[in-house]
Amino acid sequence: MSPTAVEKRKVAPLATPTDLKSNAIQDISGALAALLADVFALYLKTKNFHWHMSGPHFRDYHLLLDEHGEQLFNATDAIAERARKIGGTTLRSIGHIARLQRINDNDADYVTPEDMLAELRDDNRQLISILRETHDVCSEHEDVATTSLLENWIDEAERRHWFLFEMTRQSK
């Protein structure tokens, strides 16, 4: 006897029809959840440094970090929705983020502007690696839509890294 439509909904109420195999959905949505945790962690750190910036270059750094934060935040919804579009699930809480994030927090009472920029430079470089790893997972499962989105986010992260690298470059 085959299950009724109501019984099917009870078994998988969040399942979204897709042509991806179940192992692909699990791998990709898992990679996207971890990526989303990292993007949220970097977003909050960027905003933390934006809010606590000081010094003679305050305005320039403050505005740059606001731009970077906005870019990171804009990616969050697209990452989460991509996981849902393919039938997976995504983050559910701050605790879930804390369990998955690979980008370290910075809770220090004071960080110099130079150290803020250097830390964000290194974090964006780490995020680029994470984005590439996620791209590999999606590519392995032929999820071209997600790989396409990731390519844009890699480009954005590379630009953030480039700006922060140039701003922290030591003169000879």
C-alpha cells in the first residue's frame, strides 16, 4: 500500500522537489550551512570592527567596513534560500552558527585599527578557501546554480581581501 499525500508530508514536511540525489542534497546543504555560519561570523566581526573603529582614518575605515558588512549580509539570505531550494535545511539559531563556524570571533575590549584590518584580511582569505571548497562540493554533484552563486561570492571576497591587503601593506 503506498503512502497518502498527507502521510508523505508528515515524513518530509520541508522536502522540496529536486532532481539532485539525496546524497547531493545532504552534502550541498551541509556545506551551505557551514558556509552560512562563517558568513554570519565574518559579518558580525566586520560590524563589530565597524562600530568600534577609531583613529585618524576613522571615516574611511568605518565606511569601508560598513560596505563589507552589507555585502556579507546580502549573501546570507541567498545562501540559506539556496539550501532550501534544493530540498535541504539551513541554520536555525545563533547556537547552530557557533557549532559550525570556522571564522573565529573577536571579543576583545579593544583592537587597534591596523589589527582590525589585518584580521579581516586574513578572515576574508579564509572565507575564499571555504567558498572554493563549497564550490567543489557543488560542482561534484553538478549543481550549476549553486556553483554560479559561489563564483560571484568568491569574486566579492577576493575584492574585500584585496582592499584589506592593500590597506595593511607595509611600506618598505
